[in-house]
Amino acid sequence: MKVEGEHIFKGTQKQVWDLFRDTEVMATALPGTEKMEAVGENVYEAVMNVRVGPVAGKFSGNLVISNENFPETYTMTVDGRGKPGFLKGVGDVILSDQGDGSTLMKYTGEVQIGGKLAGVGQRLIDTVSKSIINQAFDILDQNLVERSAAEAEGREAEYQGASEKDYAATVAKDLVGGVLSAPWVKKLKGK
Amino acid sequence: MTYKVIGKRVKRVEDPRLLTGQALFVGDVSLPGMLYAAFFRSDYAHAKVISIDISQALEIPGVVGVYTAEDMGDDWEPGPPLVSPPPTLENVVFNSRRQVPLVKGKVKHAGEIIAVVIAESRYIAEDAAEEILVEFEPLPAVVDLEKCLEPGSVLVHDDLDTNLAAHLIQNKGDYEGARKEADLVISRRFHLDRGAAAALENRGIVADWDEKNQHLTVWDATQSPIPIRNGLAARLGLRTHQVRVVAPFVGGGFGPKIMMFYAEEMVLPWISMKLGKPIKWIEDRRENFYATTQEREQIHDVEMALSKEGHILGIKQKFIHDTGAFNPYGLTTPLNTQSHSMGGYDVQNYYSDLTVVFTNKTIVTPVRGAGRPQGIYIVERMLDIAARELELDPMEVRRLNFIPPDAFPYDHEIIDQAFATLIFDSGNYEPAFDKALEMLGYEDFIKNEQPRLRAEGKYVGIGIVPFVETTGVGPYEGARVSVEPSGKISAATGVGTQGQSHMTAFAQVIAEQLGVEVSDVSMVTGDTAEFHWGTGTFASRGAVVAGNAVNAAAGDVRLKVLKLASKILETPEEELVLEDGMVRVADKPDQSISLGELALLANPLRGAVEPGTEPGLESTKYFGPAFGATAFGVHGMILEVDPETMMINIRKYITVEDCGTMINPLVVEGQIHGGVSMGIGNAYYEKLHYDENAQLLNASLADYLIPGSTEMPHIEVHHANTPAPNNELGTKGVGEAGAIPVPAVFAQALENALHDYDLEILETPLSPNRLYELLQKKEDNS
Amino acid sequence: MENTITVSVTVNGTPYQRSVDPRTLLSDFLRNDLELTGTHVGCEHGVCGACTVLLDGEAVRSCLLFAPQVDGHEIITVEGLGTLDNLHPLQEAFREAHALQCGFCTPGILTTLVPYLEENPNPTEEEIREAISGNLCRCTGYQHIIDAVKLAAEKTDP
């Protein structure tokens, strides 16, 4: 499965780069994260609860950052397994300076899924993953602002995350929205 | 021959139990002290197993044991070879690799079993299975039928230096010579993909080792209890009389419940013997999608040479068949494709090159149709294309090429799935074909209705496809028929029943011979304690092979009845009639004796049974045909396509079916309806989607869509009758027939409906999505 | 069992009380705890309809309910429709029309249709197809089921 997308962050390349290395911030962006910690240089371990439609369960795995070219590009490799199946992905992240203090993040990658996640969750995974990523970006946006503000004010940042419940509700809304925007549904509604 | 009971629409004797929830399925078996199994299966399709940690699973209260391959020691061995390669062909390559009870070393398809948990309840067993920790080293998966043969490809079986499972060539006449004479040579490439049998009942096993009796009873949702009994005895070091396999009511078979020797069938009886306890496992739907066999993935390169009048001069094909990770069932399925790629046509020159490959997908064994739908699809598609190129009526081209009625028995000079020469025993194709055209109103549709509807902007199309089905193959089946002192009849045969109405149809055959009511016959099928010679229910052979064995046994009992009654009534046998459970003197109704009384007299408590005779009114007989009985049929359909959604509306569906003598037309119609529904699934809804890692992406009935009541049309069935000449009943099989031509009918009708697009369909299954894609591609190219 | 819950339920007119693991599915409860094995399980995810039972008269999927959810309610299973010697008219019609082959899906189709026919005594073919569209049958192609429903409707029509 291919994943790709982009998002503009209100911050410099360096700020965005640092943001993505802050495990505390990342954990807030992905509700259901039970654990996210660095276990070596550029190697992180995470435990996350994942729900894709009828498939739910705990994933554990690691995330490795490589090919670093500060502050522009890096490669991210994830490898996770759990009761719902397995997930393996490699993606490239490109950060480009927009010239107005904001940074455009582009990502492209290839994800393999297996087990229940593939067999039962496949039909939903595209929408669910997009919803998760978009929600995560929204939270990261807020936390980037907070991070910069706290830095400027010389205080500890207070990061906000979404609750697992709110998060799931948005995923569900996006799922239904995805279905209702299909062309054949429009036709049916028209009838 | 005029029959009294055979050929009647008799209500089924098995129904009251099924309708009231009183019928025993494997899932209903409950024994004192029974334990439950759950499996840890690999999510990966191809991976090395580095380590297995069962310690956490063992700590869960209620868990009795966890077993891995290592625990089986010397008892671990792959399943038995079920069907060897054909011994009569030269230069056959056949690499046999059979499924294993528990994975050792390397996983070869997703769903293979790494460990078994035995616990006090299924819930606990499943909980514990989730606590098993296995470290895998994932490997690239072998998926593509062609790339897997390229040098350097990843190998499914490391001990083979290739993914080639088999290769063989069958040849008749001289294709290359015929090609030179041809006015038209067309060649096309076809992609045929996988589907599931998806019986409503998943598989299930209850294994019960009785230590004191030294006896193993296995209830198994199988189509073939006898081979399973024989195999289990051999593997477990038991005598055959120490093992009883019962296939009680089975909730649909459709092929995959064949004598596969599934991993679960091997491992659960073994554990029951270790623990001395009954163990139950009922497959869940997701397991069914990974661990139960599937079928139909093939790539064909086909060439057809024709005269300008439309005569087929020859067919050449080279095809690759995907057998999945193992090939326990040998070459049965692709041999069927080879046997059916000439359809019911007189083809003098035929060259068929078959390659079978291993991939990291679920194992392939026959699914209703078993290679035949692919063969029919190929030949019928080629004829449609040829007719277009030659500007001939596609129906005329078919009529022109049918094997004529005086050419039977027709020798195809190749071998079939049973390794016998492919001989079509009988047939009368043209009248049946004409009947189908008439039922569908072909001429009127083409001349009047279709132009009118097209003018209204409707996309309506017609498809008509004739097909043959080789049925009723050997080796043999047997039956025992016995008159009880009550006058009722008890009978048994080895084939199991999965909805085919055996208990009624065979009872009709017995009732016909012995002059009793159908309800007086109690028929046991699929219990090795009752009958233990035979193979099983497959290849549309129940009514033909077991049916004729039942007929032979009942006929022999009839002779015994007549002989004894003649003595007692002091009347010559030819003057006796059997009716209403009595033997009567033909014109003297008061001179009679009941079957029950005769049964008592035949089994005296004093005196001696005369030398050379046997006690009782009982007989066991066998039937083994030298070659099968070939059925014929035609399916036709008029459908409408919504050009925006690609959803279809089947306006009319007709079938003409020639399965020879019908024992029970109601049952035959039911078989056809069910076959068509599976065929419609195969044609337009059902496809197993594997990704490039051999992960199945639609492993639930919410994602893998089998036709529901609103997808099914009303089907009009007409029966033609060309009795099979080589069996006494004249029966031909019909169990698989309904499914065979449907994808070809769909392709023809869809092309016809979407004539604006000039579409050529060279694949199956289709779906609304896929059809949309094909049309988009067509538009993009033009 | 450490954590159990008591379920009191009337099934086919007989009151039952059982202590069960709270996560016990209604289908498993009926089949294992009450030994009413006529209710079949074909998919465990609410698609096939084989496990359909009547909960206070309404057709529901017993594989999608937990046993404790039916505490205090009334259930009818296929065993409650008719007996071997005295089939329900719909069961009789199913037999007459050969509306079942392997019979595995049949209990769920019967329990779906019984309340349906009470509310719609004279359905058209299209309505019957709609009514059983949530029940999968792999053997019959549904045609004989539709014939049976028509037959049952004719017979009960005064």
C-alpha cells in the first residue's frame, strides 16, 4: 500500500525537524500510544493501541530514522507486530522552507500490512490511516505553536493531545464521510 | 424404462431433522470431559520461525497443553500423497510437496499452524493462543505465477531448486499442421483468478481417543470419511477397525472438504491420543479463508485455428496453474481444465502444455467445477472472438462444431483427471442447444427486443454457452442394503453427504427395486462403522457411482427376496411382484408374504444355513466405471448493465441440463440453482484479493461477497435426457454443472450489452469495479 | 469461574438460569450452555445470518449479542418453531419445495421469515428476496426458498 501526502507546518524547518524527534509530542499526536521512547540513536520503541473498523489491538514495534540530511530529508522505517497482524513501512520525509516561516512537509512511502489488519481491515485502512495522519497533523500544529511559545517564554511546554475517544469519533466520521462521497452514493441519493 | 419411484419429485427424508434443528453437525457433538483447541497461525505468508515461546500461554488457567512441531517428534510428517501423477504420460515432471501438521522451520502460506492450544473452553484456548510469542524472520513472498519461474526467484520449498510443481503436455492430432490449413488463427491471453468455496459451515473436528477400548472416533466435516479413516489409522499406528470416522450432516462441501488431510485432521487426533480426552475444534470464518483450500488461479495463452466457415481445426494452449504452497491433490484440477478446453466440440488437433507452480498462497484443491469452468471459459471465449472476426453468428459456430450424436462414444485421445482416456460416453447436444435458444428467445431478442431496448438507451446483452462436464469417475463406490425383520430397509454407503440429498435419492433407488416406501428406507452415509469401502463425494459422482452401487445391492437383495418368496409361496419368481413391502403372486393378491417375514425366515435361529448361501436378505455391491459419464448443458442469460455503476440486472436466466436419468428432478433443480449461484459469484462478485506479499485482503464474508437473494435471478430449468449407456441407472452427475459455464456466459453477455465499447473480456472473476476499470482503460486507449 | 454473571432467560417457553462468563456470545450460550444446537454459526461476524434467533419476537443475530444482554428476555430458536412430528407450516413448505440442501443456513432463514410472514402474509417475490437478503445460502441459489415462502403464504392465506 502506498502512502503519501503533505502538510504545511507553521514553523521553520528546524522547528519541524525537532518536533518530529520529540517523543513526548509525538505521543500526544497519536492517542492510544502507551509508550514511545528512544532506545538508541534514532531508534525508538513504541506500543500503541490501534483500531481499524472491527480490528483492534495492541501493536508494538520500532521506528528507525536514517538517511538524515538536516534539516531537509530523512527516511523513516517502522516495523510493528501485534494481535491484529503486522505492519511494515518505509517512507521518505522532505521538509522544505516555504520562505514565510512555514515548512512544507511531504511524505511518501510503502506500507505492508498483514494478518487480521489486512484480511479484515483492508477495506477501511486507507481512510482510517488518512484520518489518523490528518488528526495527528492538527495536534502537531497546535503543539508546534505551543512549543515555540514556551521556548520564547522560557517555560515548560504543555502539550495537548486528543482523547482516544474523540480521536475514534473523528475516524468514524471520516469513514462515513469517505463512503458518502463515493460517486455511486451520490447517484443513489439522487434517486 | 418406466420407474415408479425413480424420477419422482420425492420430498426429502432428511429434512424434518434439518428443519427442526435436530440434525447432528460436527459442531453439535458434545462429549463428557471434552477439551477445545485453538491455533496460533502465521500472519506471514512466507517467514522463518526463529523461536516460539509458549510459556505465557501455559500460565493461563484452564490451559491443558500447548503443542508445537517439536512435540510431535517422529510422529511429525507431511500429509499423505492423495493423487499421484498420471502414470500413463511420458516426461511428466511432478514435485510432490504436502502440507504439514505444524510448521517446522518455515511458514509457506498465511494461516499455517505454528502451535495448538488445548484448553477447557474455546474462549480460554483462544485467549492463550494470543499469548504465544513467535519470532519470525519475514521473507519475500512468491506470488506471481510467471515471475516465480524466473531464475533467482525466491523459493517456496528450499529443498527444490525451483517453484515448478509439475509440467506435462497432452497432445492429440497435429496442431501445427492444422494451423497451416487455417483461414483464421486467433491467440489470446487469459487471467483466471481465485475464489473460495465458502460453505456456510466451516470445517470442524472432534477427536475422541478411548484409552480403555483402544479406539479412536473422529467426527469430521469431510467429504471423504473413508480415506481419512484409512490415513489416520496408518499414521497413528492403529488398525483400521480401531478408527471410526463419522461425517455426520455436513453444512456444504463444494470441494475443499475433500480428503485433504488438513493439518488439523492430522494433529487433533494425535493430541487426543496423547491426552486420552476428546478434543473439539470448529474452524472460524477467518481461518476458513486462510486454511481451507481454494481454486481457479490460472494464466492461459491460447491459440485457436479455424476455417473461414467457423470449423475449429485445432486448439493450442500453454497454461500455468497455481497450486499454492503445497500440491497434495496432484494434478486433478488442471487435468480437468485440459479435458474441458475443447468443450463439447469435435476438435481433432489439440496441444495442451501445463505448468503447475508453487506460491505462498493457500493450497489449491478442487472447488465446485474443479478446473472445468476454466476450460469452458477458454474455449467459449475463443469461439466468441472467432465468430466476431469471421463475422459469423456465434451460435452457428457452436452448432457447427458440436460432437455429432453418432460420434459417441467419442475418444478425445488424452487422459482425464482419473487417468483414464477421456471418452465422452454419450450426448445429443444440438437439440438441447436449440431448446436453450428457444427458451431464451434468442432470435427475437437479437432482432427485435435488443434493438428496441438499445434505442431506449439500455445496455442489454445476451449470453449463451454450452458446456460439458465429465462426471461420475472411478475408482468405485459400494453400498450395503439389508431388509430388517420389521420389513424396513437399512442401507449404507461410503460417500458422505453435504446437502446432495443422498438419503432420499438412494432411498428412491432402493424403494424402486424392493417395492417399499421411500420413508421405509434408512440410509446411512459417511460413517466408516457402517460402510468402510469407498473414496468420497467429489467429481459429481455420488448419484452415478454410489447410486449405481446402491442399485446393484438393492437389485441383488431383490433377487434374494424373490428366490426365498418363490420357495415359500410355491410360485415361479417371474410371477411374483414386490409392492407395498410385500411379495405378492401377480394375479392372486391374497397369496403374499411381507419382506419382514422373509427377512426373519432368511435368518433362522435354528436349523442350518445351507452351504453356499448366506443368511439374511442383505447384499453388498460395488460399482466402478471404466470411464465417466459426460453430462451436457447450456446456460443462457439476458442482462442489463447500468453504465454508471456497472451493477447488473439479470432479466432472464435459463438452463438446459442433460444429466441422463434423474433420480429426483426436484433435487437436480436444486443442484443447478445452487451451482448457478456459485457461478454468478465466480463470475461477478467473488475474488480472493491477494497483495504482493500473499496477504489475503478480503478475508471475511463482509468483504468477500457471495451472492445473496437479491443478486440471484429466477432460473428456468429444462431437463434433456440422454441416459448414460455405461451404468444401469443411466445417471450422469449434476452437482458441479451449474457453476461451470457461468463466467463464460457473463463475459459473452457483458460484451454484448456493452457493444458500444467494443470490449473484449479475457479474465474472470469480474466485478462492477473491475468492469468499470476495463471500460476506463478502453476509453483511455482510444 | 471467577467472574461470572447470572443470565435468566426464557427460551422456547422454558425458563433457564445459568452462570456464564460475561463475554459469552448468545450463540455459544444457546448452543453450549443450553444445548440447543439448532442455531448455527457460519461467520461469527453478523453477515451470514445462520445464527438468527427471535429476541422478544424480533429476528436478531445471536453471534452479535452477549448472553447477559438477553437477561430477562424471551428467545425463540429453530427448536421452538415445530417438532419432527409437527412441523411449523413454514418448515413444511420448506420441505415441500426443497428449500434446503445442506440445511446449515436453514434455521436462521426460518427464524428470519417467521416474524416477517406474520407482518407480511402475502409477500411478492421481490419482497421475499429483500426479506432474506441478510441470510446467506450457498446451496440453493434461494429459488426454492422463495418457492417455499410463497407456498407457505398461500397455505396460511384464509
